[in-house]
Amino acid sequence: MKFLVSHNSKRRILRKSVTSLLLINMLCMSISPIAMGGVALAAPAKKAAITSTTSTDALGLQVRSAILMEATTGQIIYSVNGDDPMPPASMTKMMTEYIVADQVKQGKLKWTDKVSTLENASKQIGSRVFLAQGDEHTVEQLYTAMAIASANDATVALAEKVAGTEQNFVKLMNDEAKRMGMKTAYFANSTGLNVGDMPENYRPSDPRETKMSAQDAATLAKYIVTDHPDFTKFTTIQSYKFRERDKTLLQNLDWMLEANKSNINFKQYAYPGLDGLKTGHTENAGNCFTGTAVRNGVRLISVVMGTDAKQQKSRFVETKKLLDYGFDNYELKQVVAPKTTVKGAEHVAIKKSKQSEVAVVTDQPVGFMVKKGANLSGIKPDVKWVDADKLVAPLKKGTVVGTVTYTYKSDNSATPTVKSVNLVTTEDAEKAGWFKLFLRAIGQFFADLFTAIKNLF
């Protein structure tokens, strides 16, 4: 009997153990992917929709990506997926704008030059001014239509005027992107349209679509505001009559222009100091906007990509969050001014010069965007001189003889910001006569001899 009780107890314990193991196994299976052949098969992920953008950043931005940059230093103040390449839609046109404006600056093109519309331009879809083949308009008229109304046909007409064909122009765009240091940018056309929406006979053989990260877009904008500071001549135009016969005016798609504060439709979006730059929208890209505003002498560049595709206002709502954050919390502080002496690097020795040393100063200022009230006294200069063998008289005033580097790391940045400027001579270094060089050599000989003797004891 004792044996039976013990045996039954063991059976009950065994059944409980087996049951427990089965329950544990069922629970694990219910919360883990189904396993087949050693490969975990997760449920297929749903394609992310622009209309359901999620916010995981401190500002609560409803975007796929965003960047906030200070325009003179290029310093990144805030970033959300800033390096991820995405479809930029009509923000692509910023590169077309830059190249055309550069052609004018170089004298290769004039604003008054006439442009005859070719077939490719006349067959563009989407935003356009309905150019017919053979229509003639000035560079300035087409540029204005491109800048404020994002006209695809006007954009292509300008591209073909500059390079003969749109695809030749695209080569210029990609070359410029490399020169500017844009890391992810690739352009398939001058407009930002999907390749499949281009006129069939004018599509590129390469099927890749136009892509650009938010940081690349900000870099491009920085080049525009730096190299072509008159960009506001076009970007601040609120409305424009493209043809004399046109009954309606082209309206600027940038609702945040400061001038819109008196516009009943857009005054709620008008932003103090905002004077550009470029909107964008396609189904794939959602609503995008590269904005720029200046306050108290500080210009910020903001980029938002992939905001709600169904609401144009979304790109402006998110842009305001970015710009407010920058202007409310940061200031541009100068570490060193241009033409300033750096402590510890006031002079440089020049061989065979009348003067044994020449004074040097910085050729440009160095500044950082920092949290308001931040103390920069801890930032120290790191000086590197040019190879001494190259510093031989005669040397002209303004000769680069070294560099000075400053490094700043903010609390919310994983990587420090590094800025370097040149050290240049403040006067000519004239070559000394043979007699002076001879006396100097004798003096140096005895100085070296004295040092050698002293080191013996």
C-alpha cells in the first residue's frame, strides 16, 4: 500500500510537470514568431504610410525625418533620421535653382535671355504653367514660376536651356551634389517627379528615383543662401502674373512667409523672419519643406520630410516647432573673431626673412550655436603650423602659415562640432640680405655650441 501511494504520487508529480512544460511552451509560442526550419518567420510588416507618421523625438515632430542647421557654420542643432535618404519631391528644384542662378552669376546666362519651350518641357505633368512647345519666356519668368509655384514645365525648360537636354543637366546636378558634400543625394531629373511620371521618351535609362536626406537638403540650402544671398528676390514673391493674358496669378506655395501675416488665408502660418525656401509634395514623399528664417542676425535652415501627405499645412506646423526650438534655445557665440591673434600662436618663424618672426592672425571667425548662456571658456585652440621648410622668405602678406581648430560638444549631440580656420601673415616677410643672414648664421652657430657645451656638464 505504501508502495502504491508513493507510485501514485510520483505519477501525479510527473503529470503536473508535463502539463507545466506544455503551458510554458504554449505561452512562448504565442509571443514569439512561428519557427520553421530554424528560421524565425515574423508576421509581414505593413508598409508605413505618410499619413500615420510617428513621433519619437523630444519635440514631438510628426515627420519621417527632419534637420535644423545654423546657416553660417553648418552646425546641426537638431536631427531626426537626418541622414536617411528619402524622396524629396519638388525640393529637388533647389538644385536646379542653384545651378541656374550660378550660370547667371558667372555671366553664362542672363535673366533677360529668352528660352524656347521644347517638347519635354511641354509634356510635363503636375504643377505647371502649361507651356506649349515653341513658347518663349525669359529666364527670370521661368525661374519665378519654378521658385514660387514649383512649375515642372518651367523647371525643365530652364534645365534644357542650360545643358541642351534635361539628362545633361541632371549630370550637372549630381556633380554639384558631390562638390557640396551631399552624402546621399541622387538626382534622376530636374523636377523631383517620379521617373514614371516623366514623359516616356525623356526618362533616364537608370531606373533609380531621386533621393536626398534632410541633411543633404539643408546643405544645399546653405549653399543657396551663402552663394546667392539675393535668393529672396524670388522666394518672397507672394503672387505672380506669368503671362499678361493670364486671369489668375501664381501663388507662392510657402505659407510661412513673414509677409503672409496680413494674408487672411495664411496669417496663422506666417513666421517672423522667414523668407524661403522650397516646398515639395508627392504621394511617395508626403509633404516636405525646406525653410529658412533669420532673427537677430542668425539664420536657421530647417528641413521636414514625410509629413502628412493629405494636409499641406502639416509641413509648416512641423517647421514651426523646429525653428521655435532653435531660436528660443540657442544663440550663435563667437569663439574667435576674424583678423584676431590666437593666444600662444601670435608669431611664426620665417626662414631667411629680415624679421625672424612675423605676426599672424585668423582669416575668418569661428562660432558655434550653443544653448543660451553656455560658457565657451573651456574651448582651447589647437594650432598646426605649415612645414617649417616651406616658411621661407619672401612671403606675401596674407600667406597661410597654419590652421587653428576649435572643438565644441553640446549636451544633446553624440559627436562634437569641429571648426578650423587659417592663420595668415599680417605683413610681407622680405628676404634678408646675405650679410644679415651670415651674421645670423654665426650667432646661431655659437648659440648651438654653447648649448652643446652646457649639456656636457
